[in-house]
Amino acid sequence: MRNRYLQNGIDGFAPHEVLEMLLFYVKPRADTNGIAHALLNTFGSFSGVLDANIENLQQVSGIGKESAVFFHLVKDCMKLYSKSKWAAKPLLSNSAEVGTYAVDMIGDQTEEGFYLICLDPSNYVNSFCKVESGSAYRANVDVRKVVERALLYRAHHIVLVHNHPAGAVSPSENDIALTKKLVKTFGEMDIPVIDHIIVGKGHFYSMAERGML
């Protein structure tokens, strides 16, 4: 299986085969095929296995604490990889780059949050910061705090960002109303809001691309 991976990469592997190969590294003398299938049957998908917490993973026969921690480490390495692809002050030239950056920085947060990307005059990022956090369904946004962060990081222009943990990225009526309010507020300060990005399960929605700003 390792040789097959080295020759052809991971694209031809079924999810259970990837789990089986990962398990080789923590259970080198075990038959990992059955354990891999049990993991998929329990958690439904490859992503479900990596999303499962350590305690639930250990409920699967053949998975001890070492294996459960290993799967968590794999997922956390994926998140670190996504963030570390970006330079300390990346250049964001268009909505596609802004959206991809927001997706990588937010990752798989299960709590809704409101974030601010502060850009300098050349579209380099001065700061990516969380302004508010809320429940899994809404974040209460204090306009004053958003303005304070923009001034703190000397934003020449800004991008509003928030996430929908459930995955749907279309803006709600509240999202649209908040966007209009912030666009007006920052417009009076000569700080353009160039986009509002909504992130959900690896995807994003750009209000600027939809002509909503």
C-alpha cells in the first residue's frame, strides 16, 4: 500500500484505505483494514473520523488513546498547513484570494464568529482578527468594536468576514443589514469595505462578487 501511494499518490485510494495506511504508523503489527471500516461505519466519512473527538474515537474497537491522538494530530497538522501557506502579510488582489485566505484562517470553527481583514493601501494584510464570537447560529456584532479594530490596525480598507458553521454560505437578512450598516459607517470614515466574505465548511460567498456592496 505504501508503494502504491509512492507511485500514484492518494487520488486512487478509497477512504478506508487512507485510514488503513495511517493506522500502520500507530499499529504496525495489526490488521488495520477492519479497524478502518469500523471507523467509517461509526463516523460516516473520512472527515467524520478526523472530526471525532478523542473520547468517541476510543469507543471504536481497536482504537486506543494513542491512535485517537494520532488522528487528532493529523487534523491539526492539516489546519496548521492551511494557515502556514500564507506569508505573514499576504497580498490579496481579488475576491477569490480573499475568500481562500478567510477559509484557511477560520478553518472548521464550530462557533460562529465575526472577523476583520485590515488591508494596507497595496492590499497587503495588516491584520486578520476576530472581533466577536457567538453561538453556533449567530454572532452579535458590536459596530464600535469593529471600528476600533480597524483603527488599531491602521486599515486603509477592510474586508468583513464571518462564518456559518452549518455550511450554508448564503447571507441572511441580518448579514445584509449588518453589511450595509458597516459600509455606511466606514464610508463616513473614508475606509472602504471592499467585501464581506461568508465562510462555511471549506467554501465561501463573496458579497462583492454578487454586487451586494
